[in-house]
Amino acid sequence: MPTPTNGITKCEAVDLRVILSLSLRQNVAIRTVHSKPINVDKEKEVCLILKNKYLFVVGIGLFLWPMASANGQQAVSIDSRNTIAFVLSCQKPNGAFGPADKAYTDVAWTYPAVRTLQLLGAPLPDADSCLSNGGQSWMEKVSWKNGPWYWSFYQKAMLYSLYGRHDAHEPGVGPGSSWEVAYVPRKNYTEFRDYLKGTFFDMESLWHMTAGILALGGSIQEDGAVESFINERQLPDGGFGNHLIHTHAAVRTLSALHLPIPNREQCIRWLRACQREDGGFGWSPDHPAVSNRSDVWYTWAAVMALHELGGPTERCPGVYRLA
């Protein structure tokens, strides 16, 4: 176990360097950086994501990273009280959550906000307000046909499940529902609400559909098709599709369906090889693309996959059990 420093261990410090640099470029202040350290629960994760000039707070179990630099500087920690205050500042009069500088609310903000509050031990907002005003995506509200439906379904299902509710108004999805799923290749980049038909078009849509159905009390009838689809896409080095996000989705789906994860040790090694010197993860161990650099989203995906696989990271040996 790493040596405690000011009430926290170095492996209990959230890596906010990437977020801080983004926030400076986009003129968004992150009040949690350099706040007074407190003893945070090492079994929780908070990932802060900046996207389209809005600060997303995505809580999916608290991701803990070493922040001490090579010259021995003090580890940067997160003050959860300020994080909670920021999340609550994004709550709108209708009780749900939205972008800090906008009036509307959406499940893409409400689920991460409520999940973060739950992980940090804060009182949860009123369920009815959050579900009725923040339990839908913008696509549902305007009857849009094309959009990130599978991702939105996942967030919606998780929000309802978080409140112990299964009445997410998804036709046919609920306690006792049984689903046969099938792979249907996508002909173009359009995406429709085809998860209601039990079809998926790639690894991520399979994970989002599977997790959403299970969260709302349904079950997946697995006759070997899902397992074959995933296993056929594993490469000799242990990764799936040579991308961290694909590998994360593959590992999470197999785990959720209680299926064996093939070449487990090679997969762990592949994921660990994606870790960079700054502690974060890129999407590939060695791809030369400029985009293959440390990113909060890739880092979250890597840690969640390693959690399922039971493997440590190179620079934070104690990968703690995540919520």
C-alpha cells in the first residue's frame, strides 16, 4: 500500500492534469484542484470530463491515480466537498441537471451528476424530479430518429436503476423481460433505436444494450452468438479490435453475462501497455496516431476493464475495488 500523505495515499489522488489543461484552454475553472486534501474513500471513482466547453462530472466508481511528479512535488488531490458543490450548481429549477451555462436538462447530465453525488456520499436529489425532467435524452424529447440511442439508453437505464426504479418507459424492457440479441452490421453512420429489437452493430452498442437491459431487470438469452461475436474480435496480443474502448466493452459485456474472458492475462498485459508515463491511458499500446495519448475517458475505460479482469496498473499497484 502506498505511503499516506496528508490523509490520503498517493494512489488515492485523482489525476486532473489533463482536465486542468483543458479547462484553462476553455476558460472553465475547476475548483477541486489544489483544494485542501481530505481522506476520500478509495473504493470510489470520479472522472471529470470536458466536452463541448461544458464540464461533465462522470462518476463511475472513484478512479485513483498517483500525481507525484518526477521532481517529487506534492500529490494533487480532489476535495469532494467542492466537487459536490459544483455538481449541485448544475441542478436546474426542475430538479434535474444540465450544462452549467444552459437552462435545459438531459439524461446525459442527470445520470453522471446523480451517480457522482451517490459515490461521494451526498444526499440524492428527488427521484421523481430527476426521472421526469432528466430521464430522457434530447432525441426522445424532440422525436429525433438518428442519434446516439444506445449510449442514451445505457445512461437512462442506469439512472432509473440507481433510484431502484424499472419504469423507464422503454417498450418491452423491464423486470422479467427476456431478450434474444443479434448482430446486424450498420450500413452507414446513422443510429436508430434498434436496441428495442435486440440488435447491435458493434462492440460498444452491444455493451450499452446489454447493460441497459440488465439494469432494468431484463435478461439476455445467450446461445453462444454474443460470446462468439466478442471472442472472434480478440487479437493475439489480448486486446479487442486494437482499441481500448472496444476492449473495455468486450470485457464488461462478457463479465455482465458471466461468460469467460479469453486470454485474460494477455488482455491485462495489453491494457497495462496502454498506460502512459503521466499515469493516464491512451487507446492503444503503440499506435502512432496523435489521438493515442492520455485521456480521461480512455483512463476510466481501462480501469473499469482492469477491475473486471482483476489486474493492477503499472504505476498504481493497488487497483482498488470500484463501486
